[in-house]
Amino acid sequence: MAQILVAAERNIVRLIQVNLERQGYAVKTAYNEDQLRARLTAEPFDLVVTTFRVPVIVGRDPEVLQLTSLTAAGISEAVRQLLAKRRKRK
């Protein structure tokens, strides 16, 4: 199962988390850049969905979906596409 990290303001995180969990994804959360950095350092993720700048963590290579103004359906489709792209590369 793909490991997804959602990092943004608390209300945005919750909406995305519920949507992705309903689709069967394993979702972890971070509510600020310090939490994002700590999570990325502690465990591997396949995808990071965020409004924050993602730091480079040596040895970690998640796909990154930088949120701007996507709808819930747009986020779901983008997640599917990015994870499919990642699977093809492995």
C-alpha cells in the first residue's frame, strides 16, 4: 500500500486525509514545515501532498504534489497518476 504524507494547514489536511483514506491509502499528516521535515526524515513515503516547501532529504525520493487550487477530485486523480508513474519507474 502506498504511504502518503499530507502536509498543510490542519483543516486542509483533514479534508485530504479523509478523502484519500476512503480510497484505501495509508495517510500520515504534518501541520507545519518542521513536522514535515521530521516525518520525511523518520520514514519513507511514496507521495507528499503539501502546501509547504518540501526539503531535500538525502536517500528519500517521494513524488511531490504541490497543492495550489485543486478540488478533492483533482487531488484524487493527481495522486493516482503520480503513484502509477512511481510504480512504473521501480
